[in-house]
Amino acid sequence: MRFSHALALSILLAACGGSPPPRAFSEAGPLPTVEVPADHVKLRFTGRIDLRDESRPLFSYSGVELGIAFEGDAVSIRLADRGSDDPKKANRYQVIVDGKPTKEIVVSPKQELYELAAALGPGKHYVVVHRLTESSVGKTALLGFVLHGHDAKVVDPPERPERRLEVVGDSISCGYGNKVSIPAPPKGNPTTGFTAQNENHYLAYGALTARALGAELHTECISGIGVSRDYAGNAQNRMPDLFKRTLASDAEPIWDFSRYTPDAVIVNLGTNDFGKGLPDDVTFIASYEGFIAELRERYARAHIVCATGPMTTDAWPAGEGRLSKFNAWVRGVVDRRKEGGDDNISFLPFTPQTAPYGEDWHPTLATHKKLSAELTAHLKKTLGW
């Protein structure tokens, strides 16, 4: 019996759950496929991932990466997403093929299979999927990969980078609204609200810095989070309370800190503590000191960078001196740690941003590049990298 290309396509559609990689075909018909389960030992995961069910690794933090090295012509990924159907509100991922960013994919609870790359040619390839959106957009589970090509197979991934960074922060570290550029009033109004499609962690300062230094990166960031209270003034929603979580929204499981030990931890927290006016200085300082002490207990040899800014300013609201107080309080914590014998800590006041702005007055992509340049130079100097 002779099969037409149309019939072959319909067969592959049924096999792939209705979403085939449209270019995974040769002149002779569809390429052979190889299903790669999510618990395959050669897959590469980066970031906090819940592995209680290894057949469905679950994750939500910005910057989580899923990598597969293989020989073959094309590759797709199977995901079970718990986010939105609306593309403006849905989870997004950057695809990196052999070290080069190629395209973004927008995922949906209604779809399982997504093409990552096709027509790659012979040889070994390494494809990474980098989560662009933050935890509040929804959790996602990896179901596996699909390889296409004659003799397609999984191979060993590249060696992990020797250098390791960790960023602990708020919306700034997530890349909130960084894909837009809005003039300051009266020409524009940066008070926009959050849109998932305008958030890009891959181009946020932490990820830019990690690539500049050739380092692996874990990011734990939550929009609105603070040290002593959140942006709404809630003292029960603090990063010191949530930092132990594997998934930002779930109390369980607690993260196994033995799975990742950074060389440097960048703490960029405190901006949201000023969301409802000046926070109580005693409470803020005690909360900040306590969190830094916890980090030191968990990461005995890591260099801790205590960063401030870039959204806080002395100019607004007039007369409060917010940035001066913020800098003084954090610098004081660093100085007291040093006086107590902890020399492996430093203070980094990021340069305050200027117009244009991202969504809700957040840093733009251009500003994130400047922040990365400052952080990269600081780490090179302090770590000798």
C-alpha cells in the first residue's frame, strides 16, 4: 500500500496528540521519532524543580532550564502547563539551539507538544528551553521530549559550568515588564499592570550576568515580595519565609539545598518594603540581617552581594529620602557582618534607573543591560573572575 504525505501527516498527528512538528518530514515522508521520557538520565535541568514524581518534573520559577543533547534532525517538547490560555497571560519560554537563542514558544493548558527546532543537520545538538515568566503565571510539568530523524538518539549533555550564581529577588530580578519602553509622564504612563508577554527573564540582569561570566544560574524571584513586608504591606509574605520552597506557591516540598551550592548569591530585595511608605527601620534591618545570616548558614563559602535599587529614589515621594535610607540600612548590615568576621560579603548600590520605563515603572531591557554590566564588574572584582 502506498501512503500519501497527507495520510502520513494524519497518522503523525494522532500519534503526537494533535500537534506535530510541521517540518519533521523528509521527501520520503515523516521522519522516525524517538520518545524521550522526562526521567531520562541524560536530560539537563537547571533551577528549582520538584522531582517527587520524576516522570513529571514540576517547576515555576523564572529561569528554570530544561536541556537535551541529541543526534537528530528535529526536537519537540511535551509540557503540561497550568497557566492561561490567553497568549498575553500565558507562560513563555526561550529556545536556545546550540548556544544561540532562536524563538519563543507560548504554552497553553490545551496543548502538549511544541516544536523547538527542525532541519538541524547531522551531528550533536544541544537544545535548552528557558522559562521567561515568573511563578505567578502558572506551574508547568515536563512530560518529555520527542526526537525526529533517522538514528535519532539522546547523547551526553555538555559539562555544567564550573561557576555558579544564585539571584534572590523580586519583580526586578524576574524581568517584569522589561520588553516595553514607555516614556515618563506626560508623554507616557508606565503604570500599566503586569502582562506575562512583556516579561523576559532571559534578558534580565541576572541571566545576562551569568552568561557574561560563563556561570550556571538559579533564580528565586517573586513579584511584590519584600524582606520585612510585601508591596501591599503584608508582613506575612516575605522572602525569608518563602525562600526554602521548591515552588514559590507551595509550602511543600522544601528545597534540597545540597542540590546546588552557588559561588555567589545576589540578594536584590527591599524595594517592595517601601511600597506603602517607609518601612519601620528596626523591623526592616532585623529581617534583612536574619535573612543574610540564613544564607550564610546555608552557603558557608559563597560570596553574598547585597544589592539595592534601581527603582527606589530620593526624588519620589519628595522628602522621604527612600533611597538614602535603603542604602544606609543595607550597607549597615554588610558592615556589621564584616565587623563580625564575615569578609565574604559586599554591598552593591545599583544606579537608579531613568526613563524610559517598563511596565509599572520597572527596568527596560536597556536598563537590565546596564544593571548586568554593574553586577558583572562587581563580581569580577570581588571574585577575581
